[in-house]
Amino acid sequence: MKPSAQTAIPCLMMRGGTSKGPFFNEADLPADISLRDKVLLAALGSPDKRQIDGLGGAHPLTSKVGIVRKSSVPGVALDFLFAQLQPDKETVDTTPNCGNMLAAVVPFAIETGMVDVQGDQSTFRVLTLNTDMQCDITVDTRGGMVQYEGTARIDGSPGTSAPVTINFLDTAGSVCSGLLPTGRVKDTLTVSGAGFEPFTIDVTCIDNGMPLVMFKATDVGRTGYESVADMNADTELKTKIEALRLQVSLLMGLGDVSQKNYPKMTLIAPPQKGGALSTRSFIPHVCHDAIGVLAAVTVGTACVLEGSVCDGIAVMPTGAAKNVSVEHPTGEFSVALQTEPAPHLPGGQNVTQAALLRTARLLMRGEAMVPRSLWSGHSA
């Protein structure tokens, strides 16, 4: 390629689950975190609601970045750092996980030669640096390469693809102090703020991979079946939810989250399409077209806990092995949970395993270009 007046950074544009964004080898980015974040903002074109001057897709689900390196942790193949950017904000949040982008980590590593295929299927242990969470990820590698075509289907992504199986090893308390950060399976709060009358609401604060605040849609005067467009246009609802989020986060030990992308706020309602329950999720100020991977795992976990806000709403299968179908605006997300009785714990159940199915696809190979005045690259 011809020399450029800009700094070129190798990357692969990947779809992971229902999200997408550029993936980078950590060695190709600045080592200084502050400079790295400025480079990522420039690469995606934030802050600008259209992200017209970068690779971002003008939506939180397409304003994501994956950073991967070979791991030095015994038994772990790859380290993954997820970065959540916002189209119109100058923020780079590496606190929460993203189970969707996680699905593209192993394909990226194989495509870039970080790891070698193991046979028809390749399984690698991945450490998510955001929360020190480990998982085993299995991809189809027939023919000695990552296969992207297949028959697996996930709602929120068109068509079918080869399956990517993610088996989470330890997700409880990913950001919070534990699965139930308040120490209770249900809390009652009175919320007040400008623009609405004070209201009292029951919530379940839970973190099994993603910090969530779950509550009945009817407790904020909604059905829980509203469209994403209606939810996003509902200024009164969003004002109430944000006031609740800022207040309950203190109970969860998260401090001031006004500039954070967590906890996610999840409205629940009885299922409509044969699932366990219906959800509408805010991430945290925009209603999600679907639901995040780890948010779905956390919702499924709340469904098995006795006394949570899901009691009397969720329709659950019997037995220790439960396939929990979480309904969302564009379909459903199934989570396979293994549980065991735990009378000594709040909620009376212990979730011993959480696994799920995702898909991924390599969209483009190339280089992300950033202004040389910002960073001249490692070669300079």
C-alpha cells in the first residue's frame, strides 16, 4: 500500500452476535490507556451521533471495540478487553462485559494467527479482562479455517451462521460485589425526581455477568410490550428509569454511575410468545432492539431465584437443567442454566453453569485510519 498521511492501524471488522465493531491486536494500539482511548474514539468517529467520520454505526450496538492478546494466564489462551463507546459521547467504557462481541474473539484470533485451529472444532479459554471472567468458546473450524456459514440462527441477526458456543465458568458478581449486590433478592425503593411524581417500586438487583436492575413494567405504568421506538420516545419513562438507576446504584455499591453504561435497566412482563418472560432493556438510556448476551444470562438467573420480581411472571421449566427463553423486541434469547438447591442463599438456588449459543462473522479486513497528529504509530 502507498504511504498515508494518516496512521494506519490493522483491524478486522467483526460481527459478534447482535453487535459489531473493529477488533484490534493489543500490540497494534498505544500502550498508554488515555491515548488508546483517544485513538478508539477517532477510529469510530465519536462523539458524533452519526459517527460520520469513523467506523461506528451510529448506535450503541455498533459502537463497540474488541482488543485481543495472547494470554499469559495459565490455562487461558486469549485475553479480551471490550470497550463500549457511544455515538454522541466522548467516553470509552471498559468496565462491563459484552457477551455478543465475545463471540468474535476466537474467530479474530484464528484469522490473525494468534492461535491455531485444533480440528473440526476448536475450543479456547478466554479471559475477559473487564471483569476477570473466564469462558470456553467453541467455533467450527472444519477445513482448517473458521467456518462462518451454518444453520444456527439467533434473533437480532439475519439469516443463519455457524454456531459459536460460549460456556461461562464464573459470572456471578462480574462488576458488583456478588450475584445479589444488595444482599437481598428484592428491594423496595421510593424514587423521586424532577418531571414525575414520586413512586415506590420493587426491584431485583442482580449481576450474573452484567449488572441489572429488574422491575415490572406495570410498576412504571407501562405494559412491557411497547415497541423500541415508543420506548425511546417516552421521555417521562426514561426520566423515571434514570432517576431509579442513579439511586439504586448506590445500594448496589456501584457509586455514581451517571457517566457509566451500567447497570442496565430491564422492564419485565409475562411472556407473549412461549418464552419464560418478556423484556425491554435500556443500555442504559437507549432501549435495546434485543437483549445483551450476559444480560440474558442475568435475567435467566433472576427467573430461578425465589422471591425475585420475576416470581409470578416468569414461566419456568422444571428440573435442575433449565432452558430459559428470554423474549425481547426482536425475538428471543435462550440461555441454558444448570441449578442446584441452595437454601442458605437468598433466592434458594445456586446457578452452577450458564451456556449459550451465538454466531459471528468476519466482515472486513483492513486498517483503521486515525489522524497522525493524534498518534503517529509504533513505527515513528
